[in-house]
Amino acid sequence: MGLKVREMTPEDLEEVYRINRSSFTTDAWSREALEREFRLPHSHRFVVEREGKVIGYTFVWLIKEEAFIMTFAVAPEWRGKGVGRWFLKRVINFLKGKAKIVSLDVRKSNIPAIRLYRSMGFKVVKERPGFYSDGENALVMELKLCDASP
């Protein structure tokens, strides 16, 4: 596939913002929110690129031994090609030894994302009613890293 994961730089923000806006119709992160992540000591930022072009990104908060995937997206034209799974595996491998548990919120209607997370060992642990600005519920999914084998 010719993919590479690396730390995000401020120079990546324009492309990250584009992917963010095309991935999330509501509750997309503002440009300011994306920039703020670079000032947070617990925020880890990664991009996945192909041939030097950013095609996906994630922000992960790591606080003590808990990791929270704040946002995870692959450019629409790269979905369904294994990029998300490949990228998520590398993010999980980065977190091993640093966190005991990884959690995330996902729209209840986002079946492709839920399938991806389940295939990586995430389990639904609860539902947050009306979590998103349009009133949709979120599923909270968790992966225990001591049990994980992505």
C-alpha cells in the first residue's frame, strides 16, 4: 500500500482540516480546535500518508494509563481500502506499554467505523444519549491493551 505513519506537524493542518470537514458533517473540529491540540501535553497527533500526501489523521489523548481516541479519520477516497485498519493497528501499537485501555466515542449510525473498531477488539461498554449536536447517540467503545492482539 505504500503507507507511512508519522507525527503530525503544524504544516499538516490544512490537509487534516480538509479531511475532518469531509468526514464529519456535524461536530467537525474547528481549525482552532485542531491547532489547540499542539499545545496540549497529553495530546498525541499522527497522520497516515501515501506518497507524501496525508490521507488520514488521529488525535489521541494519553492521560496516566488511559488513552482516548479523540478523532480518527481517513479521507473519503481512501475508505474501504484497508487504510483505516492499517493506521489503527499502528496507533494501538504506539499505545501498548503506555496505556492499559483505549476508548473512543462513535456515532451509533456509523456502522463501517463500528465494524472496524470491533475487528480490532474494541467492545461497546455504554451508550451516551444525545451526545452529538444533532441529537444522535454515541457508543463508547473500549479496548483493553493487555488483552489486545491487533
